[in-house]
Amino acid sequence: MIIIGTFKQSIELEQALTVLENSSISRDQILVVFMDDKPAPSQIPGRTRNIHSNAFEIGMASSTGCAVIGASVGFTLYLGPIICGLLGAVIGFAIGYALYYFPNKNKLHLTKMKGQPEVAVIIQCTKNQLLFIEDIMWENQAITVGKTHLNSIKS
């Protein structure tokens, strides 16, 4: 028989594995598989953007717009179009960067703090050990427990 249980990565999982290893189940009969979470957008190949690069792009876009407005207004001011355009660019960049970065910086921390990854424990045992192992898994806060016969896998 094969029993499969899923756990959150916690001390209860370690306790279950310790109890199983101290009973009649050998380490050769136990397989532990750590499951991966879906990668964050910055970990997906080809997508290396983060909050700073997005904020920089928004800042540059608003900088361009404010530079055009500053240069246009600068024709009537004492400083002239060049100085007013440069001032508009600096002010526009600061405003655009800040308007994107500060509301979105907390979202970065929330996406990193997802739930803990799950762990799958696969145990090969006899029919006599089935109820004992199943009880140990449920007592140690298994999320799910499933069982199958070994001959149903081979066919």
C-alpha cells in the first residue's frame, strides 16, 4: 500500500516523520517532496521587472510631459524655456516616481508573505500498518491523506 499525505511545512510534519521513523517504518519507505509556490513575477524568466523599474518608467513619462509644459511656459518667463523645461523634467520625475512607488511598495511585502509551501509525504507500507500511519498523519495536522494499492500503480 502507498499512503500520501500533504502537510504545511511545520513542526507537526517533523513530529510525524519522527514517530514514523521510530516505529516500524524505515527511511527507505518514506519519500518527502517539498512543493514550490508559483514564482513571483520577478522570478519568471524574461520578466525581471520590479517596483523600482516600473516607478522609474512612470517617472520618466511624467518627466517628459512636465518638461514640455515647462518649456512652453518658459517662453513667457524670465528664466527661459531651457531652464523651465529642465525644472519641469526634474519636478515631473519626482512626482511620477513618488505617485507610483509609495502606493505600491506595500504590495511588494504582501506578495512575498504568501502561505508556506506544502510538503507531500509518500509512504510505502503493508496493510497492517495502514491505519497506524493514517492516524499519525491526521494527529499531526495533515491537510489531506490518500491511499492506494501498489498493484493499481503498476497497471
